[in-house]
Amino acid sequence: RVWCSNSSTVEEKMEALRMASKEHSRLVKLSAQGKGVDRHLFALKCIAKKNNIPTPEFFCSKSWKTLNHTILSTSNCGNPALRLFGFGPV
């Protein structure tokens, strides 16, 4: 909300960015420990599809669609040696 407000100060926006980065780091660590529930659910969906098992209605839900709606894809290819590097859509 801070980022969308014209009345927010630069300091407020920087603090919001710091807090978001801290939370993102926490979630990345949890995922690295195998605690990323989205990957687990995705794997179950893939297993069901591969084995012709009907998938639960959850995978058609608004929640699932929201969780899997990626609007930003990033990579860590900041190395100048990779300046001609590219990747396809995900």
C-alpha cells in the first residue's frame, strides 16, 4: 500500500522494501528446506495428471490460480559474461 500512495515518503517506501525483502528471504529459506507448499501441491497435481487420476477441485479454485499467477520472473544472470544470455517464457 505504501508504494501505491502518493503521500508515502521515500523513507516509508524504503522501509517497506526492507521488510518485504526480509520476508522474501525467510520464505526462500523455508522453500530451500522443502517447506514450500506450492511445489508440493504442484507435484501432486503432476503425479495425478501423469497417472490419469482426477485432480481435486482445489486445482481449479481461485486460490490455486492466484498462487500460480506469476507476473514477475527473475533470474540471477547479472554476470557481464552472460550479457547475451536469455531464457524462454515460463
